[in-house]
Amino acid sequence: MSRFAVVFLIALVMRAGGLDAQAARLRAAPAHPGLGSLVRLTLDRPHNDDSLIAIRGTMAGELLHFVPAGRGAWHAIGAVPVDATDSVVARVVLERASGAADTVHATLAVPPAAAALVIASRAGAPGSRRLTVDRRFTRIDSVTEARIERENARARDVGRQAHASPPLWTAPFVRPHATRVTSRFGSGRVFNGRVSSSHLGVDFAGKVGEPVVAANRGVVALVDSFFLAGNVVYIDHGGGLVTGYFHLSEQLVAVGDTVRRGQEIGLVGATGRVTGPHLHWSARYGALAVDPLDLLAVEPGYEVRR
């Protein structure tokens, strides 16, 4: 068996003649993905399959982008939603020159313990981090709530737009700040004993003015000041992937800029809802929030190092 564990999969081929022993099949790894994690999908098809003209797929409502991996295989990455409670299905359609279409599915089981942990964290269960912030970030009126929702919608839209271009990166992702991680993805948080939430990003220790770099090549899609996230920069990496950089003291790029991997794009700060200066790094696959540390295992061609 390869170093990639393979999840339970179903290879159902919709043909008039029924199931085909030489049909395409869809595999996914890792075997037990966590909530908000990235997975690699592998589409295997017969070597003599010369009639394929297009591959279309979705997983958790987001488009899949398959790239050739050699020997009749194609790779894509997908995301497990942070609110998944049972299983997630990837569905891929293979279009033929004849006009026929085959459909294959892969079902990823979400570990019940992982789902229960996130639900408990959101409820402010014991073990959640208790944080103290300015009272204006916990006593929020309806006008501010509407602002927060508009800003969240803009971030989701950036993710959706990232499906419109192919991957813009040709090298592995890197950390945006070379310091220790102080808070991981999915941890529970309670602000001033009132507001509970799940941490949908990774925090890096930092001092005001320290450099923040782009995790990979991409196009700057959003630069603004948000109520909770403070000064933000979002980068569209193509292929559905977006990274965000929050709480900056200064933004050093503009919308439309093409940035290279490791390029300085901002400075660590303490803007927005914070307890002190640090960098919050976020990531999305389409509109879905994912653990940005998973990006460090993704290589060009959607090879995933586990």
C-alpha cells in the first residue's frame, strides 16, 4: 500500500450497459480527514480511454480542478467543511466524445470525535481559550453585525472567484511568518466570557512591524480594514485556493498586484479583535475555510505530502 491511506470509495459508472470492469475510479486521501482539512483526490481511468474530452467535479459544493498526473491518473484537491457531521461526497463526471458521460463518487467519512470536538468548542466547552479584548468587540450592535456579515461575504466571494483561474503557483507553500504557532485551526475561543467561536485560522507570534510574506504566488484580491480581522490582505492563488493575512499594522500591496512566493506583503500588527500583536493566517478552498497548515503539504500537481 502507498503512503497515502485510501478512504472508503464507491466507483459507480453510469452506462447503459451497466458496470464496467475497466471503469474509471476515484480515490481520496487521507483516510480520516479532519474538519476543515484538505484532501487529495485521484481519478484513475483505463489506459486505453481515448474518448475522454472533459472532467467535471464537485465536493462539498465546491468545484474540483483536476490536473494530469501521468499513467492515466488525474489529481485534484478538495476541502472538508468545518461543519460536516457525517460524511462528504466527491462527485466527478467524465464527458466522452460520443456524448456519453460516466459518473464516479468517493465518500469520505468524517470521524465522529472530530465533529463533536468542534461543536463543543463552538459552545465554549471547557478547554476553550478565554481571551480578553476591547468591549466593543463583544458588545456588537445590529449595524456592526451587518458590517461583519458583509465583510465575511466579501471573503467568501474571493474564494469563489479563485475557481476562475488555474493554479498560479509552481512551488510548495511556505509559512507567512517564521515564528511559533500560538493558536491552531479549530480551537475554541471565548471572548470576555460572552462570545464563543471556533478559530478558523492559525496564529503566529509576532511583534508590530515584523514582515509578513505571501505563502505562494498569486494575485492580490482584497486589501481592506475589517471590523474583526483588522487590516487584511487576501491572495488568490488560483485553482480555488485563497490565503488571508489579518491584523496587519501595514499593507504593502494593492489589489491586482501579482506577488511571488515569499514576497513581503505586510507587517505584523494588532488591528481588529486581538489580545496583542500577532499574525492570523487563514485559507479557503472556494468559500470553505480550511486549515492553512494543510497547504504546506500541497505541492504542484496536487501531490500531497503526509
